[in-house]
Amino acid sequence: MSAIATPLAREPVLSLRGVNKRFGAVQALTDVHIDVAAGEVVALVGDNGAGKSTLVKVIAGVYQPDSGDIRFSGINVTVGGPGEAQALGIATVFQDLALCDNLDVVANLFLGREDLAGGLLNEVKMEKEAWRLLRTLSAKIPSVRIPIAALSGGQRQTVAIARSLVGDPKVVMLDEPTAALGVAQTAEVLNMIERLREHGLGVILISHNMADVQAVADRIVVLRLGRNAAEFRVEEATTDQLVAAITGASDNVVAARAERRRTDGAEAQLEEGNSDG
Amino acid sequence: MADTEQTHTVADDLADERLIRVQGLSGLVHMTWNRLRSGELGSLPVVVGLVVISILFYAMEPRFLSSRSLVSITQFAAPIGIIALGIVLVLLLGQIDLSVGSVSGLAAAGMAVLVVRHGYSELVGIMAALTVGLLIGAVYAVLHNRLGVPSFVFSLAGLLGFQGLLLYVLGRQGTINLPSGSFLVEFTRFKFVTGLTSYVLVLAVVAVFLATQLWGIRTRTRAGLSAPGQGAVLIKVGLLAVGLLVLTWYVNLDRGWSYLWLFFVFLVVVMDLLLRRTRWGRHVFAVGGNEEAARRSGVKVGRIYFTVFASCSMLAAVGGLLAAGLQTSVSQASGTTDTNLTAIAAAVIGGTSLFGGRGSAYSAMLGIIVLQAIQSGLNMVGVDSSVRFMVTGGVLLLAVAIDSVSRRARSSSGRG
Ligand SMILES: Nc1ncnc2c1ncn2[C@@H]1O[C@H](COP(=O)(O)OP(=O)(O)OP(=O)(O)O)[C@@H](O)[C@H]1O
Ligand SMILES: [Mg+2]
């Protein structure tokens, strides 16, 4: 408990400093920094196009940053490719899932980390392990031997999440993992995130759902237009503050809506009071 | 409590209540029918096609199904079949190699020049030919991986370039005859497995197949997963045994199975094993299905392209060497356009998708048998080769149409 209360007192397992990434004319990330400690859940929030997925892909080795330092377990590293990220112990659920439609569930779960017995694929062991992983997520998947193309959007997302648990990751990054999930599956994913934290893993969670973020995160990092906009400890942050940081103004469209609601409600009460009198 | 008791008796992979249970033979038939309807055709169209072709030619010319004819069909199908095996690999990645014919001709010419004109041993000639194949594949991989040139373009360049190189290597005379005692000629033309050896071979194959099936069932049940029933497996093995024994008896009426054909079948079986049971094969399918997903999963995509292009060109070289042995010579016509297109057509006709990520090593075998059967059938009925080209074109078109239609059926029934 006390460990969670002081997450930054410990050496972060993953630490980025001054990361820049540019796509043609778009500066997607400008001087971004982020830290994740072991046993800590960091929520990464921001508007559409804020650069969240780009940051995740830089950490996952999909994109190379133009400049900036990545430290993993206290050592400066360059993540040259997704294989290297995996070897370091960084597992990622990408927003666009990145599954192979023509392969079955088992093949997708273990792609790049196949279990071998005597040089051949150990299908039985992988299938067994696949069922175990899927059960921990309460996955509703009829068979692990059907191609991914035959699954629903939420089932695919569950498979993508289960993928991140294969192997022995130290940091798990989830880019909008619950966007397509049902109520029960969303709860399971949130439970899973808490279990990952208990097991001492660092978690980066991207979500547009503030309730989910506030339910599981220890710290919230806000990106706006590719820059660090704000950082909150979850107990300190109110939803209004978060929204203000995300949109970059206190008189933003979300606050205006809430305000309108409140005044509408007050007027209605006033009228009620008037008719009473 | 009673509930949990019950789920324990059900295998892990059958626990979902929406799974339609397969019960008995009628269930199996039903499931197969559903698979077919949803576009999972596999090798069914080509098998049906082969039966139709056989009946047609048999009606016109009963010699078509004689044991002599079967022996030579299989023998002459093998070299291009081996080239088609390489094409299957390239197609699995969603790529194409148009130059396999030229590469096969060039490799054979290189071997012939070294052996006949310069007096090197045949082993050196063969190694040189394989090296040529490997180098060409490596260059293709670099063009693809580093420069991003589409395979259609660089292999088209290869088609022309290597054909030119073939002419250059052969020089003025244009034809080189292989010496009569040559290993390649002996191996491809005069070696047959017949008599007791052939039956022992069949029994060994059946025994290995049975053993792997039973072992598979055992490991699955031990791990608490569902497994096919012993009965179904025994029926399958029985059918295989009877089929192979009858065929062997029939070809033994003539010369028996040619070494050349058995070598091809061996390559197909090994390739099938590599594709379905090894990490490399899994990665080939993954890259063919979704390259970006494969890359993000840590698959070394560049290496997969390298191994596939290199294997394809090397198999083309092997096919070229064997074709040269079978014709006892290398000429300016070796591995021309005909070879290219026949090899590609065979892979597609056999059921490997042009769209990548779907297919099997066996499609090279099935496809080349169909094409070779058409060729020798038309020869027997005494039709001109112009007709053969047209018929082959028609069959290819039909195969691609079936591929496209079944792809559409798959996407509408959720089988990708
Ligand atoms: N491959 C790319 N090529 C060019 N521009 C890109 C690429 N990927 C992202 N961008 C740009 O970078 C910016 C950040 O995109 P990113 O996907 O990181 O946003 P995000 O915060 O994940 O948004 P969302 O909430 O919609 O997922 C956007 O302006 C986008 O247009
Ligand atoms: Mg995103």
C-alpha cells in the first residue's frame, strides 16, 4: 500500500526524456517525458491526435524517435524494433490491434514467442496456455482454433490483450484496450490491470474513459498537441481539472455543457419553487 | 457445485456452449459441408477437376489411365512441380516470382557449361547451380527489403535478364548434351522404385503417419484437450494405406515410382512440415496475412522475405537441373516462358491463394499433376500444343476465379 502511495520514490522501470517525433509536417511529439515505476499504473490521456499512440509506438519500437532518451530498468536503451522491445519485457496492445486475420487465436497469441518442443511448434502446450490466459480475462471465445477473422471486434480485442500477457513482461502498455469491450469484459480488464500492478509490473493505460482511468490509475499524464500538458496523482485530480488539462482551457466545451446542465437544472428548480409559492 | 463438476468432464476447448458439437459420422459430414459452403474449399476443386479430366481423357483414349501413362505423368510433372513448390512459398507472402523459369534454365546451363565444356565434376556443377539460385534469391530479397521494389517488377526484370544470360552462357552452339552416364540423367530417367522395396516404403509411410496421429491424440487428451476419436483416425489411416498400396501395385505393372517423383513428394512433405509445424512456417503465414502485425509481434519480416525468395530461386534451380536431366540436354529453350507460367499456374490451381496467407505445399503437387495430366492427355489425343496453351489458360482462369469467389464467401461468413 505504502509502495503505491509513493510511486516516484522508487527508480522508474521505464523513463522517457525529451522525446521528439515528427511525421512530415506534423510534429507528433515535442519534448515528451514520462515515467513508470514497477507496480504503478500510469494513465495517458489526451484528445484525439494528442500523440498518445505515437508515444506508445515509440516505446514499443514501432517508430524510432527523432531524439530523446529511453531508460529501461535504469539503463539507457535504444528500442530498434518491436522484437527488441519484447526482449526487454515491454508488451503492447496496439489501438489497431495488429492481429493476423488468417491465423487462429493460438497462433496469434504466441506469434513471435512460439513454444517449441524439439524444434517443432508445441501446439498442445500453447493451446492449453491460451485457454488459461483467456479464462483470466473472462473471454467469450468459442474456440481457439478458428481464424481471427471469425471473431467479433470485442473478442479480437480480448485476444490482443491476452497477447500482452504472454511471456514475462515488466511493462505492459494498453492503447484503448476497453474501447470495444462489454461491461463484464471491461471490468475484467480493469481487474487484470490491478493484478498486473500487484505483481509489480508497470502499466501504461490509454483511455478516453475518465471513470476507468480514475478507477485504476495511480498517476495521470495528460498530453496535449504532442506535449506534456499536466500530471496528476489520481486522488488529487477532479474530473473538471482533467478535462481542463486535456482540452487546454477552463472555458472548454465540456465545462460549458456541464455548466449549461447545472443552470438549466437550477432554473427548473426555481420555477418549481415559484409555482409552489 | 454440480455445474463445476460437469465442466470438468468437458475438455478445455469444448467448454463454450455455442460450439456446435460434432457427433459421429453425420456430424462430420455436416461440418465439412458447412466449411465448404463458407468458402473453405481447400483442395476440393482441384481434386474434382482431376477426376473430371481423368474421365474425359479416359473416354477419348483409354491409354490415358494406363500404368505406363501414370508413371510418365508423375515423372515428367516433378521438375516443374519442384519449381511450383517455391512459387507456393512466394505466394504465401502475397508476392510473385515471374523469373523462376529463367532461373531454372540459367542454373541448368551453368551446370552444363561447367561439366561438359570445362570438365568439372557433376557435383561441382550442381553446387554451382544451387549457388546461382541462392544468389538470385538473395538479390531479390535485398531489392524487396531495402529498396521496396515490388516483386512483380524485379522478377519480371529477372525473367528477361536471366533468359538473356542463359543465351549468353550457352554461346553459339545453343545446346549442350549431358553425358550419358551423368548422375542427373540416370536419376531422372532410369531410376525406379518397384517390387518389394516399393511396398516396404508404403508401409513405412503409413506406419509413420499412424504413429504421429496416435501420438497427437495422446498428448492432447493428456493435456485435457479434445482429440479426434481413434475410429476416425483409423479410417483415415486405412484409406491412406489402401490408396497408396493400390496405386503402387498399379504403377508397378509398369516401371514403378520414379526416383524423380518420389524426390518431389519428399520435398513437398518436408515443406508441408516446415510450413505447418515450425516457427519459420508460422511466420511465413503471419507475414502473408498481415505484415505489419507480424512485424509488431517481433517477427523478423526481412528474414522471412529473404528465406522465401532464396528458397524459391533455389528450388527453381533444382527444378531446372532435374528438367535438364530428364531432357538429357540444356538448350536455349530451357525454362522459357512456358515453364514460368506452368509453375505459377500449378501453385494457384492447386489452391494456394494469390492474395497471400493461404495455401499449402500440397497445392504444388496437385496443381502440377492436373497440368501434366492435361498436357499428356492432349498429346495422346493428338491435339496441337496451341490447344494446350488455351486449355491451360482456361484452367488457370477457373482456379483464380474459384480462389476469388471463395475469398468473398469467406469474408461474408467470417473466415477471413
Ligand atoms: N504514421 C503516421 N504518419 C503521419 N502522421 C501520423 C502518423 N501517426 C500519427 N500521425 C499524426 O500524429 C498525431 C498524433 O497521432 P496519435 O495516433 O498519436 O494520436 P492519439 O493521441 O493516439 O489519438 P487517438 O485518441 O485518436 O487515438 C496526429 O496528428 C496524427 O495525424
Ligand atoms: Mg491513439
